[in-house]
Amino acid sequence: MRSENFISSKRFSHIYVEESAKNHRRTSEILSKFPDSNVILIDSYKEVFNPSAQNFQAQKRSPKLILAKRKEQFLYSGSGVAPDFGYQFFYYNALVLNCLYNCSYCYLQGMYSSANLVVFVNNEEYIQETKEQLKLSKPLYLCISYDTDLLALENTLGYCKEWIAFAETEPNLIVEIRTKSANFKSIADLKPSPNVILAWTLSPDFVIAEHEPLTPRLSSRLKNIKEALNAGWQVRLCLDPILNVPHWREIYPDFVRKIFAEIPGEKLREVSLGVFRMNSDYFKNSKKRRPDSYLFYLPMDNHAGVKSYPEELEREMFSIVEKELESFVVREKIHRLVASEMESK
């Protein structure tokens, strides 16, 4: 069984520490968890993270950790390729750049030239900036795990606990923590917050084996979801992306049935559906970096800078998955993320 404590000796053998972050309390806490790592001081995280001549997939086999301080842009307006769930004030932040996982369809491999992880240690400034934005934007919907998987990193960082505690004090803030992890235990001791949404991304076993090999099994994620629901947390299921894999018309309905053999649909906040979609530039970069993945060679349309499947296939995918879902979840709780109606990030 794959564990969330899978930061092995191959990961973070070297930790780069930005001069501005070396005296921060969290830097010391993180370094104490990796006593055997080589620590290297640098002027800026960008000198390690930003160079273009890097091999993303080679780095994925042994990623390094970079500790830095964010100095500006603590909040971003929501992307057109991410769902806003009807909220006018939809934002996300970037507490961490990159993800421990290595899903073949992930846009991060096209967005960044490096597979190393950057952790911004000054979480308190992100929280302060959110407080300021709340004076202008109410209610504010904030994704804190947009370009990473914070729950998978919770044993190392503890950021989810801090944001859940902050959300408790701000009734006009809705925090979404999106994850593929099986690490609910890291926050299971907390009281469920009515304005925190735990959003689990789920995929069929075949897709996990072929395209998400580092992520926890579907059965492990479902066990975590059941525990979260039973504890009283708000949970969203994200069946996203639906992929054009061989026999998808049989795989995805069976996948839905497997989910709801374990999960009571009436307890869910909602279910979101999306097909494969990616910013066109990220798609081009990803195709170069993942010649091993057929996903980038399938027929695609370009919708205002977003690469996705042809509309006819997209409609069929939604229709087949929704038909199965409606046996378990009321129609009002099912949300489509339609690529042809989105704008590129």
C-alpha cells in the first residue's frame, strides 16, 4: 500500500534555502525533518527553479526542495480553466510550486521547466493578504492547493491546519483544499469547518495505474473520503479529467459505480466533472516533455487557447458519466466544467 510518507531518500537529498528564508521559523522546522539532506544557500529560488535547460522527467525521479519567501503576488484571480462554482470573487494562491506526484496529463510539466518543489515559508503573509482582500471581496472563494497537493505535504508543512484555523475566524471565506492524497489522517483531529471544502480528485484504477503511478490507489482515497464525510467535513468529488483512454465508455461508468459502492452520495456537497483540458502553450511544452504519453497525440480542438477534445466527444463523455452519476447523486449537485466555454490561464 502506498503511503503518504513517501518522501524517500531519493527526494529532497538537497535542499536549497533562499537567503531571505534562512532565518524563518518554518525553514528550521522543515530542515529538522530532513537531517540527512545537503543544505545549500542561494540568493533566489529562481536561479535553481527557472533555468530553461532542465530535464523535467529526470528531476521527477529525484526532486530537490527549495525553501523561499514570497515577496509579492500572494493571490491570483481564478483561472478560466478552473471552476469558480458560481462565486464572483474566486482566487487561488501558490504556497508551493509543483507537486510530489507525476501525472502524465498534468499541466505543471508544461508550466514549469523544473520538477523541483518550491515551498514559500512565509504562509503568515499569505493569510494576511487574504485578510486584506476580504475587506474588498465577500464572500471570497480561495483555492489553496491549486498548483500542488498541500494535503499530501501536510506532514512536512502543516499548511492545511493553519488555513483551516484561519477559515474558522472568517465567515466570508470559503477555502478549497484539493487533493489526490490519502492523508486525511493529518487533519483528522481537527473540528470540521463549514467553510472548508475537501475536494478529492478521483480517477479509475486503470487511469491511476497508467497515468498517475505515484498517487494513492482509488480504494485508499475512497477510504479517506468516507472518514472525512463521517467526521462531518464538506466534501466535493472531482472526476476530472475524464480521459480518452481505451474503452473509456466502459471504464468510467464502472468507476462511478465503484465510488458509490463506498460513498453515500447524499452526504456529498457536490461532484464536478471535467474532460482533459490544458492551456495551449503548456500543452505544447508537455508534449515535448512526455513523448511517452499518447494523451498528447489524440485529436484535440483549440478553444480560445485551451486544448481539449472535440466538442462532440466532450458532450458524449459528460453524457455517459452523468447518466451513471444520476443514479447516486441528485442532478443539482453535478457540475460540468466545459472546455469550450473556458478561457486559457
